[in-house]
Amino acid sequence: MSEPEFIDPSQIRSGPIRHESLPPELLEQIKAVYDVLGRYLKRSLEQFEISFMRDADPASEVGIWLGITAVWLDYHEKYLDDAVMSDADEQKLLSAMIAISTGVEDPAKLNVPVKTGKRLLECYDRVAAEWGELADEKPDDEDPDKDLRDREH
């Protein structure tokens, strides 16, 4: 995998809206993610929903965010006794989880202490394994997130 390239966030522009609406079940999942992570995203629920409407494959993107949310919850349960850190620290943690979801596996490149990065990677692996076990319990045609998990391994 090539090295991630820094992009100035002020230079990022939104793409076109590709989906006029999203299915109710996706909207429910987006709200569930937002209920956990929304305060650290620096955008409203509506803005967050619209970002999925811009995505070529909103269901896959929602699946990624559900995974990030599961990792966030796992990390807080296992290492913080469900306590919440300062907003700035939580935003760094969330940024690290997003980086992991894109394939960054080096804890030193996650912009959090290396120990924290290692723990996040452990949580990510644990959540992926749990999702894999759930997939094994369902036939492939009943598991809409199977392709997402396969790409993550």
C-alpha cells in the first residue's frame, strides 16, 4: 500500500449528490452512528446523511461507519471503562479509527500515542473477527455486509 498523502482539508470540495434519498434502514443506521460519534464529526446529522447521498455506494460506506462506531465503543469499554475523553482527544481517536478503516496499520502514523494506536488496531481486529463470526452464521445472500468485511481483511 502506498503512503497516505496529506490533503489540506480546506481544499476538499463536496461531490455531487448521487442519490436523491436513502432507504429508511440506512437512515436508521446513519442516525445510530451519529448518536455515538456525531459530536466529534463537526457537522449536523443532516450534513452527515447528505455525505452518504454523495457516495457511489452508500450502503458500503454506512457499513464502514458502523464498523468505526463498533471500534469506538469497544475501545471505550475495554480501555477507558466507558469514560469519554475531551472532545479534542476523542476527535483524534476518531481520526485514527477512520485512518485504520482506510488501511493504515502502522500505529505510529495514526496521530495518537503509539500505545493507543496499537489498542485501536486490536479493537479493529476484534470487531472484524466478531463480524466475521456473525457472517458465518448467515448464508451469504442474507448478509449484506459480507463484501465489506471481506475487503477489510
